[in-house]
Amino acid sequence: LSDCDVTRLDLSSCKDVTDEWLEPFSTKALTHLSLASCPGVTDAGLLHLTELGALRHANLMGCTLRSKGLVTFKQSYLMTSLNLSGCRHLTDEASKPLAHLPALQHLRLRGCRHLTDTALSYLSPLAPQLKTLDLNEGAQFSASALTACLGLLHEIEHLDLGYCSKGMKRETLEVLTRGRASVTLQTLILDASRLTNADMYSVGQFGSLKVLSLRGITTISDAGLCQLPQGLEILNVGFCRGVRRLPAQVLSQLKKINFAHSGLRDPDVGSLSEFPALVDLNLGSCAIGE
């Protein structure tokens, strides 16, 4: 294999893959790299890969990365997509090289629980060009650091702030509405935050929003949903015990609704007939038909 000009290397879910497997693939031709769900791959394995100047997409979801492995992408100036979801041991210092990827547009850091405000400061140079940013489970991010980073987003289309309970505040949303995100954002995930009905006003300012997840927000009710953007097509209010009815006059374009474990009751079911575009409905574990 050492003489092969491999352009795509996909070892996803090969749980027996170890660092040594990567030694033959030190190639300038590699454009796509997927090591998703390969926990046997560590920083040492990534460092076997060199001269990745042609690399455009890398999926390292679930790899056992901690410190220096991402240095291997120091020449990956064409990389547009990087998935580090599930790299639970990734440190702030490990994320520092990412700031030098000038073409990066899609970055997923879901479940990287050790990252702190320092990592957000390292990533700030990337923010203006990002179209996808997944910070789900970023439990250590403060409101001030998160607000500063999100305020730099100019091209964002997909933003996941689920389970960022410490940093998800009203000012975090407001800073987004004051920038270009108010017209570019299409998908917003706010699961398990502590937002209230009053905060839903800011969500309503994202005029291009198509997908919204409020799963597990126990501090909102039907009144807050009246302020959501009218163009929504997918809405998740699962585990929102205070939600029983959706405002059909506002959300007439909804195609998919997740009501599972919500406050929906028998008298509320009839209101769902008011959504003419609805094709997918989840009423799992609701107190209906009892």
C-alpha cells in the first residue's frame, strides 16, 4: 500500500484498527479520511499521516485523541469539513492547530467535554467562515466566551448549542440576531437549555430558520412558541412538559413535529389537524388515549 496513491481512506467502525494501520497512508493524494468509531486510533496514529495538502474532509468521530494529533493537518489548507464528535478527551491545546485551516467551513465538536473557553478563543479566527458549528455538550463554555465566539459567525447555517447549559443565555441568542446569522441560519439546536418564553422572541428573529430543536427545555410553554419564525418546517418539542398546543396560525408550514414526552393531552390532539403541510408526527409517550 505504501506505493498506492489512495485518495479516499474509509476505515469507519473498524474497531480493530490501531495506530499502526495508518503508517502506509502517508500520501499527498489523500482527499477524504474517515476513521469514525475507531477508538484504537490515537494522536500517535494521526501523526503517521503527513503531507496532507490535498485533504478536504476528515471524520475522526470517536477516536481517542488528547493532545498533539491534529498537528498532522498543518498543511491541510484545502480542508472544508472536520468531525471530531465524541473525542471526549480532546484538550484545549489540541484544538489550537484548527485555527490555521483557512478553508474550514464545517466543524463538529459534539461531546468534546474537556474543551473550555480557551478552546473557543483558539477557534475564533475560524468563526467568520463557518457554515456548520456543533458544540453540543459543551458544558464548560461560559456565556461570555460563547457569546464572543458566536458574535463572529457571518456565514452560519447549522448551529448546535444543545446541552451547553452553562453558556446558553439570552445574550448568547441576542448577539446572533444582531449579525448575519439572522438571515443565514437554517438549523438551530437548543436542547436542554434554560431558556424561557421571553427568550423565544430572539429565536423568532432568524427569518431563514427551517429546523428548530427545543428538546428538553422545561421552562417554555405554548405562549413562547407563538414567537417562533413562520418559515419553520421541522420542530422538536420533545420532553417539553409545558408545551401542549402549537400556534397553527404562526407555524403553518410545519412538516415534521416531535411531541414525544411533551404535555400534549387528548383535548389537544384535534389542533394538529390545523397543520396542512404536516407529514411526520411523533406523539410517543404523550398522555393521550388514557
